[in-house]
Amino acid sequence: MKKCLLVFFLIIMFVPLLSSCWNQKEMTDLAFIMAMGVDKGHGKRFKVSFQIVDPGNVAAGQSGGGQGLPIAVYSSTGDTITEAARNATKMISRRLYYAHTNLVVVSESIAKKELLNILDALDRDPEFRTTTEMVVARNARAEDIVSTLTLLDKLPVNKIKKEIESTETMLGENMSVSVDDFLTGLVSSGKQPILNGYKLTGNKELARTASTLQKTEADAKLEADGMAVFRRGKLIGWIDHEDARGIIWILNKLKSTDINLTWNGKKAAVNMAPIRSKTKISAKINNGKPVINIKIADEGWISEANTKVDLTDPNEIKKIDEKTEKEIKKQIAKTVKAAQKLKSDIFGFGEIVHRKDPKLWKKIRNDWDNQFAKLEVNVKVDSNIRKEGIRTNPFWVDFKK
């Protein structure tokens, strides 16, 4: 009986301790950082810009009566990211909080020379999530990208993340790349990392003013712009437009896009939109040299037919499939050549060669940049049209001049 009473007494004594929070933080004491921009500093190594959300203005704006801007941007300098962040406390009355950071923007100058010197701080901080999106500010300062106000999305960081997701889903010229994705490519001996590019167009001086939110068309706009190619952690070039789409295709990340085909001598007369695409990459060894084979299986539908074409005729469908296969093959081959010219294996061909023949890889891994530049790459495409939309033949079939 006495033992039971003692246990009960101890439980009662410990209850107050269990109910407390040892690391409690009041929301009013925190500055929620939604995005960070890193530029080359003046006098110091880095200039770091912090996009901080004002929760009151965001919530009030969504209910229709918001006063003030949804974000505030503060900048500070330092020879390290940690020093710059701590120097920012001189001008920010709240503790910087990184758990909600969704975007890191680096300028081209940082991407070319200093990117490796900021990654450890991002990877090491327990508050910072490595699933955060990372982009390169193309022909712009990172500070400009994180300071620009946007129309449809109250928070500029949401606009950028949604835009990348949208173009990945519909156009296929960009793909989501997180800090963790970049680090994975960086430490791999058979693959180089890539990042999305972002540019600021229009009147940059008005990009961060409240007046831009009162217009139907913004004075300055943020736009996704190409893929940044790296080698050993340094930016060495860009791949744009259809060539960038080829990267996404080879990496088996393509969800949808559109292919323009010439028909009856008319350019862009037929448009085929892939709805499913799968890429398989394999390697073989010929006379001691690796050869890469890319096989793409594509299924799509006719999204436009702006010329006379009989879509009920199997022979016509077969011709469209053949034209689509040639167009995709041409784009993939062009993308591979663009990467080979930069001597950057952004596709992970080296990893595939390693798995195929570890002994050969051990011999060529230190010279893989040059090996990749002259690597034989074969492309095979199998395309099939599965549907023609809500109608079969276009009105052009019966069109009379």
C-alpha cells in the first residue's frame, strides 16, 4: 500500500514538469522568412536578403480589407551566411525563423564562384528544410527577385513555386529542384546538378512598390527562364527552351508538353500533346567504350489540327506518330549535344555506366567530363496517339475555298 502511494505521489510531482514547453517561442517574437536571396556583397563576401511575411496583412488582404504590403525585405552583409543572418538582427526586431522558408535565390555571380560556400549553412541548420526550392537569378540580383511584388499571389514566394510546378506540369521546360536535389547531384561522381533560372522583366524600379498591386498588369514580372548547368558546383552555362525540355524528358520528369508538326507544307499545323511519357536509359560497352541508349515511350493526343488531315484514317495517324517520333528524337539529340558542349553530365549517364561496368568506371571517372563530351548517345522514340479530343476530323476536311 505504501509503495502504491509513493508511486502516485511521484506521478503527481512530475505532472507539472511534463505540461511545460522547454523551447517555447511566441509567434509575435518570430520573423517568418519565406525566401532568401544571396548576392555578392560590398565590403563583405555576401549580401543576404530576407523576405519576411507580415501575417496580419496577408490575412487581412485575403478577407478584402488589407492595409500595407504582405512582405518586408531586409538585407545584411557578412563573410558567411551565418554572419549576415546575425547582422540582420540589428534592423529586425524579431528572431529570424527559417522553418517556413520555401525559396533560396542566388545571383549568377554567386552561382559561378561562391555557391559551395553557402550550402553548408543551409544543410546544417536544423530549422532550415532542405526541401526548399533553389533558383538562380538570371541577369538580375537575387534581392530583386525576393523583393518583387506579384498580382495573383499575395506572397511572391508562392508565385515562383507555383509557376515552376505549372511549367513542369504543362510545358516541361522547368522542374522543381530543391537544395537537397542540388546537393545530391553535387556529391555524385556520375552526375552534375541543375537549377531553374528566374528573370525579372519590365520596370525593375517599380517591382517592389505598392502601386503594382493596384494594376491589372504588373510593371515588372517574374518569369522562369531556362535551366542553369553546373560543373563541380559552379555555374558554367544555360540551356533554354526546347533544349531545356529535353533535359526534363531525359530525366524522366516530363508530365506534359506540346509538339508542333508540319503537315501539308504548313508549319505548326498539327499539335500533339503528350499525356504520358516514360524514359529508360541503359548503357553498353563497345570496344572498351561506353555507349548510352535512350528509349522514350510516349502517348499523346491531338490538341490542334489547323489543316486538312483525316484523323479517322489509321495511315494518317501512323504518319503523325512517325513525325512526332522524329521531332522528339531531334530535340533530345540537340539537348544532349548542348550538355556535351558544356562538358556537364546533368543526365546521370556516368551513374548508369558505373552500374553497368564498375571496373571501367573506375578507370574513366576522373576524366568523365571529357569522356561525356564525346560519348555516343543513341535515341529511340516510340510515340502513339491515343485520342483526338472531343471530335475526330477538323472542319478543314470539308473546307471549301
